[in-house]
Amino acid sequence: QKEVEQDPGPLSVPEGAIVSLNCTYSNSAFQYFMWYRQYSRKGPELLMYTYSSGNKEDGRFTAQVDKSSKYISLFIRDSQPSDSATYLCAMNHYGGSQGNLIFGKGTKLSVKP
Amino acid sequence: KAGVTQTPRYLIKTRGQQVTLSCSPISGHRSVSWYQQTPGQGLQFLFEYFSETQRNKGNFPGRFSGRQFSNSRSEMNVSTLELGDSALYLCASSSPQGGEETQYFGPGTRLLVL
């Protein structure tokens, strides 16, 4: 079993839809959770960073962590064509600046106008 | 503030050759990590450097090596290239000083091994 599982998609939604992206993990030692967005032929861009269980909101994006279920989610409200990208979840044991991040394989999202 | 920069952006090499990739972190960041990204395996951690010392290492063969200089710039080297080394190599920098402590990625170097 891989440490982090993420549905690769592809996921196609109409503009304005609510998007739900998810990852599950097996290592209960993970404490820091991140979501990155990666456009084609670009490096990953940090979207959200959370520590411990709960919700964190930033504009149209909401990150949710449920450590008891080992499950994290990213919600995108009012999705736009510019949100079309691959979304990667990442996590690690230490502070996000230290050590290695463990990534999901990414979910490719397409938002149709 | 300028972001993470990586050079070169694209590289074509043949099997058996070696290659050196360069990464300049965000100003003030002292930690640099390297990752390999392939369609099959996704993003995998190679190694991390902090203050010129390797602090963490992933599960890659010894052909993959790196170093960090006193100005925090980092290089990674791959010797005796194999076809399977074709990938996007990403560098990330971070600063463990306050705020949200996480890693910021450069645009990557795309390596093609023929």
C-alpha cells in the first residue's frame, strides 16, 4: 500500500461547479498537509498548508483534514477554467519546511467554460 | 522577491553521460530539496540540504548526488545516466523561520536521456 493515495482522474467539471479533491494516507505520523497546483510544464505552486485536523479557508479554496480517518480534501468553489491543472496533495511528519514531502500522484482537473 | 530558479530548463543527454543541474533558492532560504517527477511514479524525494549539509535522503541509487554552497545555491549530479532517469527534476526551497513553513518549488529542469 502506498503511503499516500490520490485518484488521478481526470476530472472534468463545468465552470462554476464545486470541485472536491481527496487523498488518503496510511501513516498516522503525518502532521502537516499541503495542496499544490501544477500547471502543465511548470513547477508545483503551494495552494494550502494545514496542520492537524480541521478546516482552513482561503478565498475559493477550503482544505479539510480528518486525521482520525486519515483523509484530506481540497474544495474549490465557483471553479474557473484557470483552475484547470493537476492538484497534488503532500504531507510529512515534521514542519513542512523540513525533511521530505510525500506526494500523491495528483488529480488532473479540467474546468470547461 | 524572486522565486526559486533552476538551470538549465531543458537538457538532452545520452545513456552513460553525466549531468549537473543547478538551483538557486529564494533569498534568505537555507533549505533546498530535490525531487524527481515522472508520469509513472509522480513526485519522489531525492535529498535535502540545509546549511551545506545533507539532512535527509530519499531512496535513490548513489548515482544521484548533490551539494549545497555557502550561499545556499545547490547542485545535483546524476552520473552514468539511464533511460529511466528521464524526468522533470524539481528543486524546492524553504525557510524554517516563522509563518507557514513549507517548500516552494522552482519550474524544474526537464531531462531527456536518449
